Amino acid sequence: MKTKKFYWETRELVIIGSFAALIKIISFLVSIAGGGMNPLALIAKNVVATSLLIILISSVRKFGVLTLYVAISGIIIMLTMGRGMMLLPGLLIAGILCELIIKFTGGYKSTRAIIMGVFFFDILFRVISLVLGFLFTRENPQLMIMAVVVVSIGYVGCLIGLGVGSAFAKELKHAGIIKV
Amino acid sequence: MTGMQFHAGDNYLSKLNTLTKLTITLFFSVLIVFVKNETALFILFGASVFYVAPLKRWKAMVIGYGIILFMYLSSILFSALLGLIADRFGAKENFQMLVPFLRVSFMINLSLALTLSSGVRRLTNVLKTLKLPRFIFLPTIVVFRFVPSFMNDIKQIHQNIKLRMGNPNLGMMITRPRLFIRLMIVPAVVRALRSAEELSVAAELKGIDGVDNMINSTPELWSWRDTVAFSLSLVLAATVLYFSMEAV
Amino acid sequence: MIDLKNISYAYPFQNEKALNDVSLQVHKGEVVLLTGESGCGKSTIAKVTNGLIPHYFKGDLQGKALINQINSSDVEIGEISQSLGTLFQDPEQQFFCNDVYSELAFADEVRGVDPKLIYEKVARLSKLFEIENVLDSSIYELSEGEKQKVALASIIVLEPNCLVLDEPTANLSPEATENLGKEILRLKKDGFSILIVDHRLYWLSEIADRVLVMKNGEVVMEGAFSILESRNLRTKYGLREYCVPSHHKSNATFSSGLEVRNLSFGYGKKPRIFTNYSVSMQAGKVTAIRGANGVGKTTFSRLLTGLLKANTGVFLLDRQELSPNMLLSKTSLVLQNMDHQLYSRTVIEEVEGNMELLKRLRLNNFSQRHPQSLSGGQKQRLAIASAICRNPEVIILDEPTSGLDGENMRIIGDLLRVEAEKNKVIIVITHDLEFIDKCCDEQILMKAEK
């Protein structure tokens, strides 16, 4: 049998692309069903996004998956919302850092390490985006405070999502849908 | 030629070079970050409606704008409430609704034009000519391929939720969050993982790993349309920047 | 030619072998049918033949799969598809592009073939398969029959001389199945070696040269198509009928049940699918609805369940008029794709703890399993059980038998009969003539509006 030519298998790249789209679509739909931008819908949206992210990493378990996902969703955000330029640096830096966190806290085989990684990713990219947003666009400070409040409410959803996501990942493995 | 009927479409949008459409979309996605002037955004939005018009997806567009508007309205309401609770945040006059709404609608128009008039094969060709590495272009192509087929899945999942619980709404999320999340997320994830599996098998059977040699059997030549599209884009960009400067 | 030598295989993390020392050959210009009950390993054979095992699905493979004397383990999947093409059960599954021309041209473009040659090939094949008029259509706009043709053409474009067809007729109407049969005969005449993996047998009686029957990962029987005429053999190995009766059932009696009066419906500004359509379905009976692909059967089922609102028309259940919302609460619909409907953590949870029902469906041994880990036939049974659990007065099944073996079909048929006897209205949308013959009492044939 021929040896593998690429670091990324086709299957893995396809899963990453699909999930980049899936996470955007589903969290958008949850926001709509939840009545727009209210605290509850915001939380629900982040529960879903974070848990799907955990499922993605659990299905690919390879160094670089988070960063690559972040890059692809950066492209999507850029093409659909015209904000990618502002978000992408923060996302990429957070992605790489958390990839290292996963690697050094137990590796991609460990669900706990993945949860740790996503936990820090969710904080880091929010903080970096807020800071960059503040420096870059010199928004009104009052709006910044508002943004911090909104982002913090969203983060509550992320925390719930960590639990929901790892439970789902376990279940999907049990069901034989996640094979690694 | 041989009596074959294949043609990409009759409107000017389909006749534009895919690379032209991609460049225009990327160019404006960068430019738009710097545009905060309402008049400028209105001009951009108006131009993009003309650009996307040949697709004739009026209904989808109106629904799309409606949803975006709804999202921003609700976020304003939420911020206003937040302002009431702690009145030192009450910077109501600073709420900008039109700016983000126009910005997103504008970008949605550009992306719709790109995706609906190009298709996976032409996009793969263009991304190949840009010499993007495999690990970037393959997932990007997958996004374009995944969205339309997943829309069909969403429809079915929605029907299934309706059959079991009624129309999805906030009340449902509060009163029966577990059931709601399961009905929505389990099928979505299962479908996404399974269709990713199918799609990668399809890609491998088509020989995607050897994509470095890829050629385009329907070469896209540079035409006067592309020159016009680029010139108009530049004029538009200049106008918009002029308005933005004036506002400062 | 296809030559499998002593193939044994176990999926990753599985102790049990999916295939045990299977050898088979398909010669030039020969059509071989591989059949057997669900889970017997016939789809695994298809995967070994086209190289997905071991290239895509890992696991433990022994033996050799030779395609034109080349061991498929030694070359890449993309290379194998130039000598052997695979047609899957759901053609959409193998489309990578989103328009027909691209689907046909893509594989050659990736290989860097001369554009002029690609253009000529696509022109020739689209004429041969009669898909010229859909070349610039989106793949989502095609009928099932057209999809199948496009998929077949997109394989042939690489000029292989071997083919594997994995349950190619599961989604096809009887007419489209007949057309596919003709295509296969033509390819056979052109010298292709063709391996067909299928539950449905009748359509191959004039096509298959040889039949192999599998059970538990082994080939247990081999011979001419006529060996399938033995009822004992079919029962023993859980097979379907070898021929399908041509008499059709009528829809004559009506005393009580579900009535539709003067139904009119169309999507948006598109042409009406129904104009003043009236029909009735008797309670206590299993009624089949059939008709060509695209005639509006699925739309009809959505109207009956209240998922879609009719433009005009009245729905009556036991002579009482129902609004769409009331329809929604009194009916249950089993959708075609199981992935969308099963959402619980365990099988028993999916049927709200009703062990009795699981027993009747022979799923009791799986009560603690995850629903998505079941086989196709088991999932279909479970989805139907879950619909029954909600105790609706009307149960509608949209294509419940695609890809079911003889045994599974019988179990589902029995279950529907029991439910019908509780004076419920059971409606089955299906192409499956064998299912209609065995399990349905009445039949409604839908025709396109002119």
C-alpha cells in the first residue's frame, strides 16, 4: 500500500470545511429561533457553537485542526459579514495558542485536554477581538463596555457548551459515528 | 461544436470571469471595514443589488435582509434594555443600526453572486490558479458544496421538529431545552458527519489528491465585461472612500 | 476483470469478521449479482472491490482484490476509478460538483486531460445517456432517474472496464429501474465486467449471468439466476422475490377514514401540482400511493400531515373537518432519511420505554444501543415504531422499504397490518411493487397534472 502523501487526509479536510459551515448555519438558526439578540438566545447560540467545536476536534484529533477551522471560518465571516479582517488575527493567535494548550495538557486523545483547549480558545479570541476592536476602530468607550457585557453573557453559553459538547462527543463515539 | 448545450448561464454575472467575481468580493470585504458613512454604505448596497440582480433570487434576498434587520433590531432593543438597567451606559444616540445592516447585506449580495453563479468546479479551478495550499482550498470548496445540500437537511430537521413539537421558538428552548437541542443538534451533527464522509469518498474517487495538474475544460477568458466590472468597482471604491473622508 | 482472492476483512475496533475468505470473479462482458440479507457483508465486498477498503476504511484486510490484474491495495483510489467505477445507492452521494457538466468533466480536469478531449467525451456520453438537456442544470433539480444517469455517465467518463453497482435501484421508480436495466445490458455488450449488489432481484432476471448469495460474511450459494426461484432458498437466506406480480390493486371501498376533497396546491408561482384533487383512504387498511418520480407524492404527504398548507381543499377524518394544525396532531409521518429523525440516546428511549413494541420489531436485544449505530433496516423499523408510539390516527410512511431485505420487509409489513387493524389509516408512499403486493390492501396511482 502506498504511504500517505499528505499530513491532512481528504476526509479530515472535508470534515473541517463542513463544520466551519455547519457551526455558522446552526448558531445563526438558533439565534433566529430564539428571537434575535436577547441574552437567552445569545447563550443558546454559544452553547451550540462551542459544543459543535468540541465535536469537530473529537472527530479529527490532529494538531492544527482548531487553527485550520478558525482560518476557514475567518474566510466565511469575511465573505458574508465583511468583518473577517478584524477578527482573523485574534482568531488565529487564539487558535494556535490553544492548540499548544491541548498538545501539552494531554494531547488530542484526551477529551479533558480538548475541553481545556476550547475553554481557553473561547476566552482568548473574545479578549483579543475586543482589544483589537478597541485599538483598531476606536469605538466609543461606552459601546465597548456594552460589548464586554454582551460577550460575557455569550461566554456563559460557551461554558455550558463545553459540558454539552463533550457529552455529545462521547455519545457519537458510542454510536460509532465518530470513529477516532 | 458537437451540438452540446452546455453553457454557464445567459446573464452577465455568469459570463464574468470567476476570478473577477472572487477578487471583487475579497476587495470589498477588506474595503468595507473602513466604511462607516451611511451614504457611502447606501451607495455600495444599491450597487450590489444591481450586481446580484440577474440571479433573480428576489424572494430569498428580501427574506435575508428581513432576517438581518430583525437581528439588529433585537440587538438594539437588548442594548437599550441594558442601558436602562445601568444608565451610565445609556449612550443611545450612538446606536448604529443602519451601518452594520447595510454592511452585512452588501457582503451577502456579493457572496451570493459569487457562489450561485460559479459552482464547485470553477471555484476549484480559480483557487488552484491562486496556488492556495491544499489544506486551505479543499475545506473552502467544501463550504460551498456543503451549504446547498445541508439546506435540504435543515428543511427535513425543521419538519421533524414541527411534527414532534410544533414551530421552533424561544418558548420551546426555555421549557424543553433538552428535547429541543437533541431534535436539532443530533440530526444536524449526524448528517454533517455522514455527508462529510460521503463527500470525501466522492472527492477521492474523482482523484482530488492529484489536483495539482488540474486544468479547466471551459477556460474563462478575460472579456470586456471583466474590464468593465473592475473599472466600475474602482470608481465605486473611490466614491465611497471620498464620502468616508468627508464624514471625518 | 474483477478478481477477488480469499478476501477476509474486519472493520476497525471490531472483533467479528465482516468477510470471511470470499473469492469471486467477474469476467469481461459478464454481470454478476451479489445478494443476501442485510448485514451479510455484500456492501463490504463492494468497498473492497473499489478500493475504499483499505484506502479509506482502515481495518484488517487479508487476500487480494485484483482489478485488471492490478492489486487495488497497491494503487491510489483515484487511479482505481480509471479501471473500475462505482455507482452508489444514492447518486447524490457521489456528486462532488453542483452542476451536471462539471460533474462529468471534473474527474478528467483534475487529471489534466486535454480540454478538447474532455469536451468531446462529455458531449458523447451525455448523448448516449440522454442527459444533454440537463447539462447545465443543478444536480438538485434532477429527478432520481436523471441523477442515476448522470452518476453512471460520470463514472464511465473515466473509461473504466469494470463496474460495481451498490443497490442502484433503491430510489428508482419501476420505469426508471427498467431504463437502468437497459443501460446495464448495453454496457455488458460493450465488454464491461459488472458486479451488482442488490436486494431487489426481479429486475435482473434478464441481465445477470450468475448469482452469488452471501450470509454472515461468506458466499453460501452460487449459480444461475434460476436458483432464486426456490422459495426455500429465498426464505433461508432472507431474500426478496425473484419476480414481481404485475396485477395492481385498486382503491375501491370507502366507508370511513381520511378524505381529501378538492385539493389544490402549488409551490409559490410554480405550476400547480394538484388541482381539485379528491381521494380517500380507508381506515383499517394499508393504502399504497405510487406514481412516477416528481408526480407530487412527497408533497401530498406533507399536505396530509399539515406541514404544508393547501391553497384550497378540505381534509376530513371520519367525516370531521381538520385544520392543518389538527392534522399535525393526529398524523405521524416517517421521513425517508433516518438520520433526521432518530435523536434519542438509546433505542428504548426512542419508543418511550415501550419494550413490547421493540419485541414485535425484534429490536429488543438492541434496547440499550444508540439508535444511530443500528443498521439501515433496523433504523427504519425503529423510526416507524417511534411514530406509532405517539399513537396517531393516521400514519404515513415515505418510502419505508428502500434498501430493505426480504426479512425486514416482512417485519414492517406485519407491523403495519397490526396497526391498521386498530382502525387506523396507514398510508405508504412507495415504488416497491413487491411491498405493495405483499403488505398493502389498496393502491392509489398518482398521475401528473396536464
